[in-house]
Amino acid sequence: MLQVRWHGRGGQGAVTAARIFGLAAAVYGKWYAQSFPSFGTERRGAPVTAFTRLDDRPIRGRSQIYNPDYVVVLDATLLDSVDIFAGLTSAGAVLINSGRELELSLPPGARVFFLDATRLAREVLGVPLVNTAMVAALAGATDLLSLEAVEKAIADVLPRELAAKNIALARRAYDLAKEGKGKEATASSGKDDFPEG
């Protein structure tokens, strides 16, 4: 089983990102998937966590994810207030929306990948909504999902007037992640790519 934990702020779309990734995996990919949020009455801007599980067989567990294989951070300012890396497996990987490399204290062997999704979103959408970019970047960097699966899931989840631009954003993020451009990665293992699924 592969487990993804998504960190964002209320209103940034972390819950939608988890939903799109799970839908792409289960309906248009080769996986069984489960996606769900964890939040209470948080206001806009408060930290929000969502989860996605992928497996090649039906998923029975319903608990939160405490030992993720992948952590996706939609807002790098959360690094100052939330223990983003809690429980990250030693072979795990982190994708952070940031235009610069950050000094991080990761578990030994864990990897980190930076993508300036905010810049991409402003260029394509005109607003800094990065959730579809981060979904596509995770798919491209890990080879867990195809771009086509991500595009179809975006089209299923978002209204038609938003889907086309978000698909264009996803294509750019996927290509950058796939080609390794725009990433500034550091890792104690010496590798700078995500582990394959």
C-alpha cells in the first residue's frame, strides 16, 4: 500500500487534490484508492490535512495516515507551524510548493522535491491555486499515474469552466516533474528523484 498525506490551508484545495488523485488512481489508473480529509471547523487559511491511499487490492482501513510514503505540501509556510514530516517513512518523499530550496530536517533516506507551483498557477490560472499542479507533479515525479488519468479526474471534479485551465496547469506541472526541470532537491540518500510506485 502507498500512502499520501496532503498539507494545505483552508481554501487552497488540499482536500480536492486528494480527491482528484484518488479518482485518477481508481477510475483511470490501475489502483484501488481511498481519499478523505481531516479537519473540523477550521476557517479559511487554517491548516488542513487530507489523505490518499493506493493499493493493488481493496483497501479496508479507514484510519488517518500516520506513516506516509509521500507528503505533499501546498503551502511552504506550514513548515513553520505543522510537523509536516511526522511519520514519514525512511524511503519516503516530500513534494513542496516552493520557488526555492529550503533547509529541512528529513528522516535519513527521505527525499524532497521543490516545484514553484504558485508561479505556474499565476501564469496559467491567474490566481495562486496550486492543487491541480501539485496532483500532476506528484503523478509525474512518481509515475504512479499517467497525465491522461489526472486530466480526466480534473475534468470529472471541476466545473467545465475551470477544468480546461486546470488541465493546462496540470500538463505544465507534470512535464516539469517528469523532466526534473525547476526542481532543487536535496536528500541524505544523494538521490534527487521520487521513488517509483
